[in-house]
Amino acid sequence: MGAPGHYLRLNRLSPLPGGGDQTALCNSVSRRHLWRRSPVASRAQLCREHQHNTETFEDPDFLSGVVDALPQLAMEMADLIRFKISMLTAIVFQRNGVWGEETASQKVEHLGLMFGALAASPAGVVKGRGVPLNQLTFDLLIFPGVWDWYLQRREQRRGFYTKWEEDMLMVAMALTRAEVGWIRQYPGLLKNVRPIEGLIAPEEIEFASRDWHGACDAFHRHVANRSKEIQRVMRVHRDPFEPIMVVLEADSPLLEYRKITDEILKRMPDEDRYPRAAAEAVRSFLLLRLGLHLGLRQKNLRQLRLCPRGHFPTSERRLEDMKCGELRWSDRENGWVLIPSVAFKNAGSSFFGQKPFRLILPDLLDLYKYLEAYIDRHRGVLLGPAKDPGTLFVKTVKTTSLDAAYDSAKFYEAWRTVIQRYGIYNPYTGRGAIKGLLPHGPHNLRDILATHILKQTGSYEQASYAIQDTPDVVQQHYGRFLPQDKAALAAKILNQVWEAA
């Protein structure tokens, strides 16, 4: 996310007209962890920074580094969320595409960071712009000087541009796109804009007041050019392949990673003596095994529901409404997974063709044995007296636990714990399956599966089948197909001629 700084909390979201699922989603977004505190700016420091300038510091809450947006800005944010997540747009408004809950939460966070940087004191550790809180409005975002200042500030703090800045510019372009941009369709917000020295000149405000669509067009062209310039110089901030590089470089990445599941079984606690530890170990085993068989994203694996033997499965229509899948049992097919296409991030991909994802789990290497043991006994041990959330994977419920269901952060933390406990080789204890492995999250499984199939077949198309995506996406993002792997595949075919002789 870049360097720490002030965050302007934009989560005072009002209910949607008509209520229902859209209001629930809006409220869910508002409850998410959408703020970030500066670890370097204490209350006393910030107080000293603003003593000399009371005009730019109007809210004492700003001393904490986290500020609730004033009602006007919060309402604008609520309108944007409503516009992007509602099933149907309001009359006379147009849009292109919708946001899911995760996307909406991410955009609120990113925009909060931007407004927080604008509001922070330029004399403080955050080195913001000192814009008064009552002057913050979304219509500031159609002025090129505001974006140029924010982009340059991030580059100065980090040292280079990344894809994060490009993604923010994509948001700016979407907000001002002709006919469907949200800001484009709200010219009335301009009345709250005031000149800001070095960012917004009075002539720019006058031009926008006189020709709103012309100002939006000019800004859209400016941002498109900035995006191309940043694409040319941006660098990778963090290589996502680095933690698992030792696995990807193996001849069989999947076989190498499978060593972790073998390590879990080798160190499985005695269920009679240590029931909770055994339940957690079986859960760790199934996390990796199902992840390796299904190739799902974190969200889909985390939200996978459970329909035990003898129970009626959830209807596909209901699963579509919930946007999650289900692990089911039947006498004919045993264990299998059904996930509606709308539950996937890339629901519109040609891979699905608007059909649900359906896969029968293979009964290999005791998978069914441990799956049935987990469902029958271990899952109940983990739940304890807590309410069953209905998901296959549940947290270890403690006295302080409020909910047995995993959220995104807790699921990532659980996965990293499994890797640290069983995956990373410790030379002092001799435990751990793989030397050189580093802590990582569940998304790296998709890299491993795609790279494994690429190494075995050389086919981007077949690799895409394993992770429910398209060959172009695999080639661009997931498969680390090294030049020597390509040469080895070609040599294998050519060598057959010499072997036949």
C-alpha cells in the first residue's frame, strides 16, 4: 500500500433506497477495516504540527491520524458506492460495470488514503497538502493538479512508481468517463470547490463551471496520458513469486509443494490426547489439499459452504444470491464442489460461459478419509459452542471469538501459519518440508498450479483450466514459465528423434 500516512475514514454510508441486499452490502462495506494509522505520528507530534495553523486543522479527531470524513464528503462517498453496487441505477444515470463488496472496500480505502494525504499537514511527518477538511469533495478529483501532486508525493515517498498509481488513475478515468462516469453525472458538487494554491487555479474552477463536460474531457485526456507515462517507468514493488520461487524452479512444482501435506501427516497429533491440535492439523491438511485440487482464489475457498451426507444441498439459485460455492456429498459421485460463476472474480470470463464451476474431488492419498473425519469430528471440536457459520473451514473458536467464520485477513493469517509451521524448513529442528520456502498466502497456489502445468505441457490453455481463467491471463499473471523450461520442452521433442535411432 505504500508509505504510511493519514487516512480519511469514508465509511458513513447511508442506507440504499428500498433496503434489501444492496443496503446490507453497503453496510458491510462500511464495517470493513477501512482505515490505517500512521505508526510514526503520535498525537502529541500532530498537535505540535498544527498549533501554528488552526485554519487547516478544524477537527480534533485529526490528531489521532485517523479522521472521520465530514458529512458532505461521507455522503458523496455513499452516493458513489450506491451508484456502483446497486442492482439497477437510478433513473437518468448510466454506468459501465458494477463493484462487488471487496472492490468497493478497496476503493473506499484507496480514496481515503488520497483524501487523507490532501488533508494532512505539510509540516508533519506525513507531508500532506493541508487542505481544510470542509473543502474536501470528490469534485477536486477532476483537476489535474490534484492528481499530479498526489502521484509525485507517492513517488517521492517510495522512490518509484508502481501499478498502484496506475490503478488509481484508472479509477480517475472511470469516474470522469463520458456518459457513464459518476463524477461526470454530478456537476452540482463543483459548488464546494475552492481554489488551492499550487493545485487548483480560479480559472480552472471558472472553466469547469462554464463547461462541465469540457473540463471532464480535458481531465480524462490528461489522466490517460499520465497513465501511459507511468506504465513506461513503473516498477514491481514486490515480486509475488519470490516466496515460492524454490517451488516454481523445481521440475514438478506441484510435487514439491505437496511435501507440505506429507509433513502435516507425519506430525499429526494424537486425536485422543490432543483433540484440538489434531483438528487444527487436519484443517491445515485439507486447506492445502483442496486448494491444490480446486485452484480457487482465497475468497472462493474461504466461503465454500458444506452440505454433509444426508442433507439437502443448497439450491443453485440460493448459492448465486450468496455468491459462494458448496462442497456436497452424494452416493453416486461422493464429494464434489459446485460454485456458481457469479461467485468468481472473473465471472464474465469465457472460461465459465455463464455456467457454474463443478468438479468431483478425487479420492487420492486418503483425501476422503481426512475430509470425512474433519466433517464428522474435527470441525465440531474447532467450533465448540459457537454458532455454525455453514462454511467448510472454520476458525478455532476461543472465549474471545465473536464469529467462527474466517474473514479475508484471518484466512490469510491461517494459511501463513500453516506454511511457517509445516512448509518452511528449519535447520535447527529438522522440521519443515521445503528449504528456501518463505511465508506466503493462498493465492500463490494458483501460481504453482499454472506453472506446474506449463512445465509439463507448455500449454497456456491447459494451465488456464486449472485456475478457472483464460490463457491470456495465465500468460500475463500466473505462470512463471522460465526460458529454460521452454527450451527443455522443445529439446524433449527433438531428442525423441535421436532416441529412436
